[in-house]
Amino acid sequence: MPAERSQGSTRSRSKRARGPEQSRGRGGLVGLAGMVLVAWALLQELRKPAAERTWTGTVAGIVPYDFRRPTLARVRQRLWAPDNRRLIVPRAFGVGWTLNFGRLVSLVRRDGRRAA
């Protein structure tokens, strides 16, 4: 019986040891892509003369970035703008997109009224 327990615990340890390695596959790739986009955006800004740096723009003309200090108004504009037609909007800080929760709620409410 003690031998079985030690084998079981060895198996569970080996599974746990493999777990993080396996999860690094897609997650690691996404994280690496994110770091590449951040580095690309920063280099893009740092190549400009200091007077021309806006710290906002797009990487490769597709992925938006904004490295300005986030303000409450900008965060609210990006995260809660029910009048904005776009559901996916640029982040208030960083690289990529975020969800416009205000638009999402207005769509859910509108669809709820139609169903009733």
C-alpha cells in the first residue's frame, strides 16, 4: 500500500510538472506577440523626434496603441460609451483593443425589449 501511494504521488507530481509547460504553448505565444507589439509601438515612438512623439497610433497600420497616462474621461470613453457604434475599441492604455461595455449593455437591453 505505501508503495502505491508513493507511485501515485510521483505521477501527480509529474503531471503538475508538465502542466505549466503545456500551458505555455498558446499562452506563451500570445504573450510573446503582445510583447513584440509593445516593443514595436515603443520603438516607433522613440524613432520620432521628441517634439513629434504623441505616444498614440497604430502598429503596422492595424493594432492601436496608446501610452499616454490614462485619464478617467478616456477610460470612460473606451469602456462605457453606449452611443458609440463600435463594440471593440482601442484600449485606454497599452496595445490592442478592449470591449465597450456600454455598447454591449445597450445591445443586450435592445434585444431584450424586442424579445418581450
